[in-house]
Amino acid sequence: MRCYADMLREMKRALFLDRDGVINRERGAHTVRLEEFEILPGVPEAVSAANAAGWTVIVITNQSGIDLGLYDHAALDRMHGYLHDVLQANGTHVADILYCPHHPTKGRCLCRKPGSLLLERAAARHGTDPAFSIMIGDKQRDVEAAMAAGVRGVLMDANSSLLDQLRFERVIP
Ligand SMILES: [Mg+2]
Ligand SMILES: [Zn+2]
């Protein structure tokens, strides 16, 4: 029989991260073009440290600019491809990026935060346990989405240091 400590060690924990204001600079407007996608200082180091500490890092983001016609899926893929490249160049990675492309004026969906569908989908896809996971975002709706998915939600200031936040929350040493 396996003991409880073994089970805890095997439990996969997700570190869910909001995108705008946490990974790249929140501009106070939609990030439409790749040139506007500015990765914040210390983010590759923060993701690297989280992975090293055993977290599966997953990005969960509202991208209603797609529904609004400000950019399309291909443009978003280019931004996320760039993020993957920068992380890879730093020897690290995020396991997944899930986004909601919907805008509330075009009808309701379940995936837009504060909805919890994307967190639940990510947890199912990656086999992570919500009870041992954490979500960090810069808006109250990030925390609400986390809570609805049974995940601890943490609010941080937009464009502040993710590295400091992860240390403060004891996500990383
Ligand atoms: Mg944000
Ligand atoms: Zn949606």
C-alpha cells in the first residue's frame, strides 16, 4: 500500500497563470500585434523555477479581441509562438496555453473568466489536481475563475514581478 506522502509526491500540481499583466505587459488595451507583446522582466526565470519545483505551468487567458475582430487566431498563435520561443531559449516552457476568444456582447460562453471551463479543461488534459494547484492573475475575475474550479486564486498587481509573487506564495523557494 502506498502511503499518503507518496501520493502527495505523485500529485500533479498546476500553476495557472493569467497572460496579460502577468506574463506580458498589460497595456490597458487589447494586445493586437506581436510588436505589442512585451514579455515582462523575470518571467522566463519565474516559469523555469516553477517547473523546477514540480509545477505544470499553464496559461489561461481571455482574448475577446478575436470576437471583436481586432486580431485573429493566427495572430494570437504568432504571439504565443513567440512566447514559447523565448521560454525555450531560456531552457523552460509552459505546458499549455488555453484562451477564450469570445466577447460577452456576442453571447455568453463558459470559457471566459470568471468562468472556470478552461481551468477545468486544462486540469483534465494534464492530469493536475485542482486542490494542489494555484492560479495567479491581475484581475478579480482570475481569482473567481480559480475558486470556481476549486483552485486557490492569488491576485497580483498588473505588470509587477511574477518571480517575487511566486516566492511570496512559496510556489518556488
Ligand atoms: Mg490580466
Ligand atoms: Zn469563451
